Amino acid sequence: MSQTVMDPFCGSGMAGVAALRLGRRALLSDLSPFATFLTYNNCAYTDPDQLRTALERLVNSARPDLEPIYRAKCPVCGATATVKYTIWSDALLCPACHAEYDLWDAAIDERRRVHSRYPCPHCGSEIVKKLEHRTTSRPVAVCLNCPNGCKVKEAPLKQENSPALPEPVWSNDLWVPSDEIPSGLDELSRVRRSGVKTVADLFTPRNLYALALLWDKAANIRPRTLRSRALFAVTAVMVRASRLIKYIPSRQMAPGPILGT
């Protein structure tokens, strides 16, 4: 008679994984729908070949809608390139002259270091960077994958020959999460000071559209086991596609989420 392990607060389901590896049955539950979603995907068996085929179909069906919004003209050779990533900058108001400026333009020195004190690009007054001076955020540079091999790492988006970034055309059928970010919780509410009021605000418009489209297509996959794994795959890329990813100019890379978020 096989033994049964019960975990009524299963979290991500690791107790179930351990039980299955030992040949035992597992009864797992949690009040959190996301916890049971993680647990199911970590514990339920799915044929890997069937899953790979389903995910390939998902990506191929989304490709015609996604590829056009991640295309841009290479500023070096003029070829149609693919956007690898876009750099966004906070825009702030100078406390002295009240003119708006981009942190990207004002605070980065010749060694690619971001300073917390810098002169205002309009009036020259010294500014101490503070989040309360923030007005919005906007794209300032883009990294492209050019088919001709041109090195386009931080192409500015303000100059005359700047790459143009197309915006997605939204369908009324696509769902996006509008849940409000709770206030008053130190770690979670910290993003509210950067203008993130809802879950949808965690993403730029282009990435929000891409994730909404992938989620919609994943939600229509049958049978349930493959559908759940496809949704699992979409959630796996959400952090890397969000505004929580911090870009480090000195290293010209984005290693991961901003600490504390």
C-alpha cells in the first residue's frame, strides 16, 4: 500500500515533487490560485514531445502579429532589423527651472555611470535625483539585431535618423490584468512610486500586447494538461518582459529585476 503525503499549504508544490520522486501519492491544496497553478505544473506529467509541438504551434501562430511590432530600420545600413530590447528612462522635472528632462540624457557620464547628482540640461542647476520629481517614462534608445551584422547597441530614439518603433494594433478580444497594486505594503507598493498603479502598468504597451496575445493563444490550447503548461510558459517570461528589469549602462546589459521589487 502506497503512502500519501498531504500538504494543505502547498505553495509551489515542492512537497508533491518530493513525494512523487519517492513513489508516494500527494494531496496538495492552497488558498492561492497561483500556488495551485504552480503546483499542478510542477507535479502533473506532460509528454515533452507533445508540449514542444504545442508551444511551437503557439509561437508560430503569434509570429505574424508580433514580428511587425518588433521591427525597426537599422540606422547604419537601413535594413529591416529586429528589436532586441528598448531602453526606457524616467523623465523628471528640474526643481529649479521646472523643465522636464530625461534621466538617461542628464545623469550618465562618459564612463557610462549613472549619477545621483548632476546638472540640469536646461538651466545648469545641480539636481539631486528624487522619485517625487518623476513625471513619466519614455523610450530613449534601442538595441537592434541587424541582418547585415551592424552593431546597434544603444541607438538613440530622438535623432533625425532614429529607428521608428511601431505600436501594436489592439484587439478587443485580448484580456489584460487591470488589478490595482496594493498600497501600504513596503515591498509590493514600492513600485507605485514609479507610476505603477496596476498590474498592466508593469509592462510597456508593446510587451503588454505581446504577452496578452501569447496568453490568449495559450488559453485556447487543448487538452487541459498542455493548456496549463503553455500558460506556465507564458508566465515564465513575464518578469523578463516587465519594467522591473534594470538596465546598467556601464555594462550595456539588463541582468535582472530591480532589487526590492
